[in-house]
Amino acid sequence: MGELLVAIGGALLAAGLFARLGRRIGLPTIPFFMVAGIVLGPNTPGLAVVEDPHELEVLAALGLILLLFHLGLEFSLDDLAAGGRRLVLIGAVYLLLNIGGGLAFGLALGWGTSEAFVIAGAVGISSSAIVTKLLIELHRLANPESRLILGVIVVEDLFLALYLALLAPVLGEADSATEAALEFATALAFLLVLFAFARWGGGLAGRLVASRDDELLTVSFVGFAVLVAGVAAQLGVSDAIGAFMAGLVLAETAVASRIERLVLPLRDAFAALFFFTFGLTIDPGDAGEVAVPVLIAVLLSVLLNVAAGIIAARVEGLDKVAASNVGLTILGRGEFSLILATLGVTAGLDERLGPFVALYVLVLAILGPVLAARSETFARFLPARLLGRTPAPA
């Protein structure tokens, strides 16, 4: 027990120290939690805080559950409806470009069809935490295009739940197309039942966990999230889907704002362990093998995001600067990419998948904020005709 406590404490402290270094140079914390695991893991010479990643397996799973639970808690079907058809259309175009491009890239790599689907999600879905933080730090929340950016994030969050359902048979052990279809149908049915419950039965769940005492409320909502995630796993559906839907069910209840406040420190601590544990599984020696695919993926992501930004700006009648802001701000990748990579590694897919996603996220963690901060400069190189505008005479 003593060794396990030392491992947990050392992992959290190391993750915190590495993330503080990242913060000092203006970079997101998520990739640095992962870097801490890589540097202080069993695959790197020197001090190993944790020798066996399985020691932290349950706590890392709890981190994943709390991450997705909080995401579901922040998601609002009413906000999606309020955005209107054009916002949903823009989000759909963004996903079509990035997921479609990611899938084509994944298939071209030749690592396998299942791996291609994981890569598509990893390179195609933005980090809502990093994107929102960038908007705040760059003082752009009041910009007209920021509504678009936040709207796309909402659409992506909903798509993530559907994509996890799609991945259920891909990451499972289905031996036939019929079995795979059954697994997908189970995952989709689970989603639909909980969507319906969130819409019309959330009050019952609210009463189940509600308490005036913060301590009892915390115990209850954590239990609810873990229980729903566990039921999902027992049904052969990803526990990540269950956790997201548990948050969605409680999102419209009277205690939602209190739960969101109380879950944040728990989410942050256990999510740090989740990303640290992912880092433990990465062998830095594999970076050379995936370096070229990562650079191609990064370039592809930049191009596809800029294209999506141009389309969004054109639909909304915005200018080149807004188009550049949209495309380069949504470029951030983080927690969702690492979650999908973890699911793929756990399912026994190609061992290059972990190092590929880790390096991809790390490169964009550095490059993304730099490009977003200089989006106005980048906008000068965008031809006005791409936005349906006639260039002003010289």
C-alpha cells in the first residue's frame, strides 16, 4: 500500500510541476501532464515514479469518467437549438472536413481500419478546454466570430458521444459484421435512452443526487457518474459514453451549477492522473518512427481548419480576420485526442497509435497557441475572393 501511495503522490506532484512549467511559457497544461508521465515513466532512463502503469489504472479511469462527466454537464441541448440551423451546418462542415480528412489520412497510413477511425477522431476533434482558454487569453470572447467558435465546440461535443458509439464495435472484439452492427446498435440505443431521460427525466436524477450539503451532493453525483459509466461498460458500451451522458442528464437540473463547481477540483486532479498514466505507456524511442506521419497530420489539420474557418466566415458574412481566427483557434487538440488514443491502446490496436497521438498533441500544444495569437497576420495571406468578397482597389 505504501508503494502505491508514493506512486500516486509522486505522479500528481510531478504532473503539477511539469504543468506549471508549461503555464509559465503560455502553453496548455494537458500535454505537460502527459510529458511528465513520459519523462518519469518506465520507458525513459532515470527516475521512474511509476514502474507499472496498471498501478494507476482505476484512478486513471476515474479521471476519464470525471472528464467526460463534466463535459456532459456543460453541454446544453437548448444552446445547440438556440444556435440555429446555420450554426449546426457550420459545425457539421467542420467535422466533415476534419474527420473525413483524418480518416483518409489514417487509411493512407496503412496501420489498419480500426486505427484509421481512432486517428480520424484524434486529429478531427478540438479540445474545448484549450479553445475556450485561448479565447479568454487572447481577449476575443466579444468578437463576432467567437459565437461561431463556441458553437462548433458544442456540435463537436455532441458528435464525440456519437463517435464513441461508432467506435464501440471498432474497438470491440466483434467477429462478424452482424456482431459489429449489434454492438453499434446497443451503443446507439444506450445514447438515445439517456438523451430521452436527460430531456424528460432529468428532474428524477436531480432529486436522486440533490442535497443542501455540498459533501453529500459530491458523494451522490460522483456515485451517479461512476454507476452510469459502469453500466455502460457492462453493456459493452464505452464507459466514456456513460460518463458523458450522466453529465448530460444532470445538466438541466436545479443542482447543475453546484455540481459543476464541486466537480472541477476532482476532475482536475484525477484527469491529471489520466494524462500522466497515458504518458507512462509511451516509449520516447518510438517518436522517430511516427515523426513524419505526425508532421503530415499537423499540416493537414492546419489546412483543414483554415478551410473550415473560411467556409464559416463566408456563411456568416465575416471578413478574412474572422476566418483566420476561427480556423486557427479551433486548431487546439488535447483531452479528446488522448482519450481516443487511450481507448485504442487499451483495445490492443497498433502500438504506434499512442506515440503518434502523443506527439501530435504535443506539437499542436506548442504550435496552436502561436498560430492563434498571430491569426491576424496570417489573414493577410488569405485571398478575399475565398470569402466571396471583391478585393479593394490598390
